[in-house]
Amino acid sequence: MIETVDIVLALERSEDTAAQRAAAAAKLGVAISRIGELRLRKHSIDARQSNVKVQLRLDVSLDGPLPEELAPIWEVPPLPDHARRVLIVGCGPAGMFAALRCLELGIKPIVLERGKDVSARRFDLAPLLREGRVIEESNYCFGEGGAGTFSDGKLYTRATKRGPVAKVYAILAAHGAPARILTDAHPHIGSNLLPNVVKAIRHSIIQAGGEVRFQTKVVDFLLSGCDLRGVRTTADEEILAEAVILATGHSARDIYRLLAARSILLEPKPFAVGCRIEHPQAFIDRAQYHMSSGTPRPHLLPAARYRLATKIRDRGVHSFCMCPGGWIVPAATANDEVVVNGMSLSRRDSPFANSGLITTVEPTDLHGFFKQHGVLAGMAFQKSLESAAKAAGGGGQVAPAQRVGDFLTGKLSTSLPDTSYFPGIRAAPLHELLPAWITDRMREGLRLFGRQMPGYIADPALLIGFETRTSSPVRIPRRDDTLEHPQVRGLFPCGEGAGYAGGIVSAALDGMRSAEAAAG
């Protein structure tokens, strides 16, 4: 007989099997001697009170063992002869999971990726970090695995209505992700482990009969009236297919320009911009785990995270992509810009914590940009901030920075604290580089967050500019029923770049849905 129970244990007893057995027996109202085996289904930490608790969901067998549970695997039957072909533009989470789903449906995916494979891509990060030189087709945004590969690898999502989240986790685990992602309430993989997971997924795609082509940049669409027949690449190769899943990510600005030039419908959408805010991880641990100063974090507790959000004059101000025990990294895709983002390793053992601190931008906020740039106004606005950051940094990928206290009072920082941002920082008046309507809201939000988390806005809290690539500033529209573009038959916009996802898992889910739609 098997039962599933939820129990709560004190932190120090949470990994004690005897304590788990006793709590499970009490919950079920049976003698401890009847408890056979336990299997963890979910693990979450409740740090709302000073005495941290651990919530566990367990499968419990009574009077015998649990049935054997096999590790997740991903396998498909061989592709049929003359299988239909689907082109997938982009090898990020949306593109890779679209390819896997195509193979499950007996369709041959051909994945076209402008950047390099993940191993070669890693080498191209060295000149970015050490020389401030961006390799424009191979960086933190472009290449195998997309922007998520060299990030924290956060898998937590609220997108449960979009599809089978558990299937995404199982596929990742089948390709080498730690098994704990199947049970953690807020799972993450880490940028040190993600590359091997990404490589394993690529090998699965190829072994099952799909193709993955690197350094293959799409520069045009092959249209016959309203029908999309395929794409043209920089090598002037024409690649034909019955459907094209466009999964290029939020930084492929050339694709947005191409769509606009081809008069293919685009729509402006809200997005968000701001800075990275950085603190010592020890401060976040103390604040979130109710620890006294100087007390080390218990080894059973992960580096603490936080989420802060408010609304100020109809615009959201909130933390974004918080990276506990992480680093701030340069996420530019061109040499005339500075963009920052966050990442963590699986251990989350950096002495720093960072998060985006961002404000919502609505299309109505960008009247001046619309006059010149039309539907691409949001993209132009992002670029203006990135160019301003480049100029204020003074060269390479040096980023402009300001102590939070100085940002609040409108002063240039005379000194800057230590930072995880490797290319370096330079004092700059971020409050002047950002538009006043963003600065004012960020200031109000920061003061509120400082009351909610005492010490949050005190030294050595640091702002680094600018975080602009939170999401796409445009949406590539699609029909609700077929997920096909309303103007162009055979075009299936997908993932973050098309405006339908906001992270690894939601992008993967959207990729699978788009593959099903492209299958017809």
C-alpha cells in the first residue's frame, strides 16, 4: 500500500530518515514499524519565521517496499521514410524542445542556429570578459542553448497552464540535469551544468534523425504570396520546409528588422528595463533567514533568494531573475553597447547576490521613439540605454555603476564597493542616464523595498547599468487556435523572442506547443 503525505520538520531534522519516518507515521496514524520505504516527491523551505522549517512531500509504503522507479529517459521510434521537415530557427530552450517534440511526432526538425555549439561558445566568452570585445554571433545571448545556457538555469515557472511542466523537468533530467530538479520547489541547474545538458539534448536530436546546424544565420524568408516556403542564410543557401518555427530569442533584433522590412505584422508589447542591484550574499541570507550578524548560514540552507514587487503610478517596479550566490555578466550582442545580466553556478557559492531591479515600459511611454522607429520603438529605446551605458562606462564592457544611496539622492558615487562584474565598473550618474519617469519610479520602489527588507538600500548596495533584455519589446502575433502567424501561412512564432514566454521552462513549453501546431 502506498500513501503520499506532506510533513513539516525543523531544518536540522529535515534530512534525518528516522525523523521523516516518525512524522509520516504520525500523519498517517500508523505505527512506525509499518513504514516501509520513503521517496521524496517535493522539497521546499519555509523561512517566513525565525525557526526555518522544511516541507516535504513523501511517497510512503506501508508493510513493504516501494515499487522501483526508473530514472527519466527520452527516446523515440525511428523517423519514417520521407518524414515531413520543419525548420526551427534558434537553438534555445524553445527551439530545442520544439525539435524534441517534432521527433516525438515523427517529423524531422532542422535546427538553424546563428551561433556556435556550446563548447566553442564558452571560449568566445573569454574576450568578452577580459578584453571587453563582443563576438557578435557568439556571446551570452547567441549560440547553442540560447541566453539561458550561461545563466542561473532557473526552472521555476508559474506557467502551469501552458503545458506539462513535469515533462520539461523529466526531459532535462534525462539529459543529465541533477535529479533534484524533480523535487525542489524552486529548481535550478546552474551555468556550470547546463552546457552538458544542452549538448546531450543536441545529441538526442541528431541521433533520432534531426539536424542541428551551427553558424547558420537566417537573413531572409522565402515567401510565395502569403505562404512561407523556407529561409535564406548568410551563405545564400535556400533551405525549404513545410513550416518554420521562429524561436530566435529576445535579442535577435535583425529578425525583427527583417520582419518589419518584409511588412510581416509585428506588435509593440510591454517590457521592462532597469539595473542590476548587487548585495553581499551574507546580507540576503541574514535578511531572509532571520540570522544575526556574523552567524554563518547553516549548510542545509541554500543561498537565500528574494522577490520584491510593487506598482507605482500604473507601472510595475520589481526584482527580476534574482541570482543568489551569483555573478553579474556582460550580455551585450554588439560592440557599441553595454548590457548586464545575472548568472549563478549550481553551488551558488559566490559571495554576491544580484537581481534585476526593473520598471515596466508600456508602448505608450515611447511616443518620441514611435515617430522615428514605428513598431520597433521599444527596441530603439533599449538600444539608446545600452549606448548610454557604453559611453558612461568609458570603454570595452566596463559598466556604469552607482551606490544605491547615491542613486536615491542624485549624487555621483565617489567610490564603489567590490562587485562580481568581471569587466569592471565606473562611477556614473545612473539617475541621469535613465529617463526621469524610470528613475522616479525606481527610487520610490527602492525606498519601499528598503522598508520591507531593512538594509536593502544601505551601503554596500550597488546598481549597475543597464538591464534591458528582460523580454522582447515586440510580439510576433499568432492565431490562438493554430499558433500560426495571421498573415503568413507556415510561420509559427515561438518562445521569448516572439513574446510568448519568459524563462527556460515557459519557452520549452511553448516550443513543444509550436511543434504540435506545426505538425497540423
